[in-house]
Amino acid sequence: MSWVLAQLARIRRVAKRQLTVDARPFYDNPTVTSRGKIDRFEYEIHALERQLAHFRVLIRQVVAAPQTYGINSVDCDSLRLMVRDMQPKVIDTTPTTISNVQFDMVRMLLKQGMTVLKHNVRKGDPSWRVLWLLLPPDKNTPATAEYPSKLNRPPAALCLAKPQDRKTPKVLPLSSIANVVTNVMTPALTRTGHPQALDTYLVLQVVDELKPISLEFASNDIRDQVAVTLARLLAGLK
């Protein structure tokens, strides 16, 4: 009798463990190690991917020849939609599209603002400036408290200010910028710049100002993208 009771107690312990521990998901099972949980995640994901790939092949075969599987062709409309969605997506990588994406991206960065070095022609070392693009609201944008009248909205402009004093920037309407030049050494750049950094310099030639504005960017790539973006903005004014 005692032997029977011991066996029943053992069965009870095993059943309790199966219900409270073994039946829990592997990621919530205290008996599984941390590394074991990660390995199990990877295994399950790979298994699902293999199963998904298998069913994708089957779906294509069913859509191509439904009668082979005893399926009516008229019942395959939903599967045809799945096959269509599984087709590789065509991405427009034409030079024009890439150029437009880069233009929009750099214009957005300029609206946020970026830090540049401004070289001075007379005295002092190059000093940090924040350069940002000020664009008026779109013509279709409703009037706001800041711009109550569409007629009074300011023109697009470049702003240049000391990092600690952005409230009083030097405002350059885009219409006042005669040209955006790269790969030239202005008097200011000759004084405090270096020929080896020529590919990071950008010069703004402003109407009715004798001295151009000489700026230095962190890299050649950033300088080039900003120069192209500003050139497109200026061309859009003509």
C-alpha cells in the first residue's frame, strides 16, 4: 500500500511540474538558460521562415495549375493577390529620383540648421555659426497667428547666427544671393584657411556686398550636398 501511495505522489509531482513549468513558453521557463532562450528564438524564426518559403512555393504552384490540386480556378483570387504581393517591389533608382530625394533630405536638414565655421577676412580665428534655411509656409497653407496674411509672409532666406544668439541672425534672402561657389580661396579663406581643406569650403556671393561669405563644412560630402541644394533653390527663383 505504501508503495502505491509513493507512486501516486511521484505521478502527482510530475504532473504538477508539467502543468506549472514544462507547459510554460520556453522564453518564460525558469529552467531554460538565457543562451538557451536565444538559441530557441533563432531556431523558431528560421523554422518559420523555411515553412513560409515552402508555402509560398506551394501557393505559386496552386495558382499556376489549380486543377492539379483539385481546386477550382475561380476560388484562387485571394491566392493570386498573395502571389502579386510576393513579387519583388520595383524601386525607382533613376538619377532624377535620387537627386530629388537628396534635395528634399538636405533641404530638411537646412531647415533644422547645421553648424559651420565662418572665416573672417580682417581679423580673428574662424568662428562657429548656425546656418539654417527659412522657408515661408506654402501658398495653400491657411493663415496663422505668425503669418496672418499671405501677402506679409517673408521670402525664403538663409540665416546665419552665433550658436548662442539665434534670435538675431544675419538674414540673407535667397533673392539676394548672387551665386554659390565652391573650390575657390577667398581672401578670408586665404588668411585662416588651408588649401588642403579646399573641398570643404563654400562661398556665398551676396548682391551689394563686397566681401563674400566664406563657410567651412565638416566634410566634402556635406558641402557638396548643401551647394547643390542651394543652387536648386536659387534656380527656382528665376
